[in-house]
Amino acid sequence: MRPLALAAAFLCATALPALANTEAWDAVKAQLYGDRALLNGADIIAIDAPYRTYDDARTDLAAQIVAPAGAQIAKVTVVLDENPMPVSAVFDLETPQPGFYFDITMRVNGPTPMHVIAETTDGRLFVSETFVKTSGQGACAAPPGTDPEIALATLGQMNIEVAGTVPGVDAGRLTNLASRLGRMDVDISHPSHSGMQMDQISLLFIPMRYVENVEIALDGAGYVDLTGSISLSENPRLGLAVPQSTRSVDVTMTDTNGTVSRAHKDLAGY
């Protein structure tokens, strides 16, 4: 993982002027990939996103990805084109996989195209897109939903659950892959301040502080590293596909203030 490079990409993306939908994507795509070709991912990536958000500040966004023949998935990037920080989540797979699934709670600041980009071990890039309409709540500037003192007291607490399988997708190989994967959920207690929210008493802006990195290890070996952004919801929940043979999970969360917290769970009998 290259945190400094990713941070620079985030900052550059944040500084983009307000652009039309296609222009926003073109600008982010150029910053992330330069002149590399992005291939049609319709048969590789299945996105699950609401047509219109029920809660702009906490929207479930998911995707299931299966690698093309002869390759494995090495990285998955989630872009919400019109969010203040468009590069919203990056999953670096320390151990490349034939398939990958994520489900994550996000802020969707306004109507926006959503792009999911999968990079394979042979260097190819596949992209799939959808459009998400919102309820007009302005998620990134919406006041925090948790009392600040309570939020600080519980910050970094995590709960790990593994149960069932990831949802199937009516798309041939995607469905077959789902039957071999379990689903792991990690609930993280964190206010995920965007830097755009105002304290309702002092009327001052609350400093930016969000989940910057989540490292997940399975059975003592690195599995996936998530690089976050202000697009992560307050108290974000992260769902991932894990091999059904998994017997233990270790999660390390680091936020932008340098706070580090860890959680471990044994899955005997899973």
C-alpha cells in the first residue's frame, strides 16, 4: 500500500472544481490512471446501489467482482464522482483473490455517478458504473448524529461478525463465486468528521477526522487494506467476502489523528 500517494490523490481530487458529471469522472480518472485503458467491466463487476438514497449520510454501497480467466483481483477503487472527496474507498488486496465482495456505508453528498474500478494482477483495469440519486440532505455537511463526548469515548471500538454467505448475483460466474465465500462485517465506532460539519452549539466547523486505514488479516496473514475518506459514514460498517475456511480475523483501524485500535475474533466452528 502507498498511503502518501493515495493521500495525494485524495487531496488533488478534493481540489477539483465543480464540474459536470462526465467532466468530474474524466478528471478523477486522469489523476488516478493517466492514459491507462479502462475496460468495460459489465461482466466483471456487479454494483449494488440504491436508485435513490434513503439516508444520504448512511447509504449501503456494494459490489461483487470476479476476475477474468487467468487473472486475480489486486485492487478495487470506489469513486463517487461528485462527492467532495471522490476517491471514496480503496481496497488493496494483500493476497490477490479470484473474486472480491464489499459492502460499505457511505455518505453520498448529492446525485452522483458511482464508478467501481477493479485492477487485476496482470495490470488490466475494469470499470463499471451506476448513478445514485439522493434525498437532498447534503450528507458531508450534515451535523453529527452522535453526542461528541460519547463519540470520543467509544472511538475505535470494533465489532466483528462472520455469518452466512455473500449475496449471489444473477450473472453466471458471480453467482458461483458467492457460493464459496463467507461474509464478514466489521462495525467501527468513529464519528468520521468530514471537516464540513458545524458544531450546533459553537457554530464552529468540526475539524476533519475520519477512518484513514483498516487493515484486515485472516488466520494471521494480511488479506486486505482499506484506505478511507470523508465519504465513509459516521460509525461505518464494512462488509467483506472471506474464504469459508477462515478461522480467525484481526482488524487494525487507524484514523487521521493517528489513533490506532485493534480487534481480534476467533471463528472456531465457522
